[in-house]
Amino acid sequence: MTMRTVTCLGLACALLALFTVAPALAQEIGQPTPWGVSMQPAASLIMAQIVWFERYTLIIITAITIFVLVLIGIVIVRFRAKKNPVPSRTTHNTMIEVVWTIVPVLILVAIAFPSFRLLYNQTTIPDPGMTVKMIGAQWYWNYEYQDEDLADIGTIVSYLLDDEARAERMQKYGLTETEVPRLLTVDYPLVVPEDVNIQILTTATDVNHAIAFPALGVKADSVVGRINESWFNAISPGVFRGQCSQLCGRLHAYMPLEVHVLTQERFDEWKELAKESLDTATDQLLTWQAQDAAGGTPVAAVSN
């Protein structure tokens, strides 16, 4: 095996990794895509930072992997038994030992500072424009708006939409299977306005659960007897889906999360309808979803 062959193999591995990740970049925003291997496109500024950090560390990891692969190739070629019948008796090399101590430290520092910045931004909640309490139970979610002008809506109890109800919804509103995905659609979703800092308070009533909205960069444990906090700010309207991400019993896989982000005008209209009848408000919500889907206006992903 020549040095040129080793280099070509390293480049081939790098290109394979890039072409494997690339298809996931075109996936639909707000929900998982079959065969996706990367993160969902960002729909909030926090998620944009998470995606940037993931790609940043991927570059570092790929460079280290190729470098090590090339070194292994050099060792195989130059120090094979046929070419070196008398093994080297070198025991150490001061310069190499200094380099392999300093360089990893510099790499870790280069990873640590962006990581600390991201962690700070995730855990430092700005002044909230709305506060929502999300309560996990076996196996459904309760949503409670904490703001005074939304208190009349009461508790929204959100269950997985079964296959029969899902088929009825698609037929009634003209939605596709992608727009009403199986095991990710609920009967009554959480509804919030766009471009507003949404503070999330989460807990559980029976066993531990966890909320996770990948496209919005939200992940928080819902622990019995404790309230955890998270937040997001969706920069554009859309439907964003998640799931309980803490093993919580036999129906853990059937605890989806669904949030509809509306323009402020639509949210105000939905709010007034929800105070009177949640069914009427949900009907209007799905009508808007069908209208937006028919219009074919995609939600643009956020760039950092």
C-alpha cells in the first residue's frame, strides 16, 4: 500500500461522510425525515447555534480521523517487517511528546469555548413573552398557559391521534400523510405565537418524562416533584413535532409533542376561539394548516 493509496482512501472516507450527511440537510422542517442522519433544520436561534456547533465539531472530528488514518498508513508502509528487518530501538521523542500534549489541549479549548457559549444561551432564559407549563403523564401531555390573558383557556390535554382519527383528519382538511405524520400527531396541540420568547415550565405527575422539540432546540426533563425550565423563540410560523424522550413505561413511544407556531394575528384569533371552545379553535387551526400547505410556502430554516 503506497502513501498515495492511503491518502486516496482518507479522502474517499471524508467524501462518503459528506454525501451521507448532505441528504438530511434538505429534510422537512419540524419533524424527522426517513433516513435522516443529521439534525433537523433549525427553526429557532438556539437550534441554529446547536446545528452550527454540531457541524463545527464534525469538521474537527473528521480532520482528526483522516490525520490518524494517514499516520496508520505511513506506519504500515514504512515500518513493515519486510522493509525494517531490524526494529527501531527508539524509546521516546521529546518534541513529539510535547506536540501530542499541546495540540489536544488546544483542540479541547477550541471546542470548549463555543460549547460554553451555547450552554449559557440555552440555560439563560430571556424576558418571557409567554409562559407555558407542560406536564407529562402516562401517556399524554397537559398544557397550561400561565399568563393571565390566557388563563380562561384552561388545561389542554394532548393525546396521540390514533390511525382512524388521523385518516379522518386528512380527509376532512385535505392534508397529506407528511402533514399529519403517524405517531407524531396529537388531537389538541400546543399553540404559541411566532417571534416571542416562550418560557417552558415542565414537570410530571407519575413517572419521569422529558420534552423534546428538535427543530426548536428544546430538551428538558419532566421530573416528578420538580419544575425544570427551558425556552424557545420560533422565528417563523409552522408545525413542530417532538416526543417524550425519557423512558416512561409501555406506551412511551406514543407520547408525541406538537406545537403550532402562528403569526400574532392568527394567534390572537385562535386565543379568543379557544376561550369559548377548544374544538372550534382546533378546527380553525387545522384549516389554517391546510391553507398553508396548499399555498406551498415552505418555512425557511434559520442560519446562524
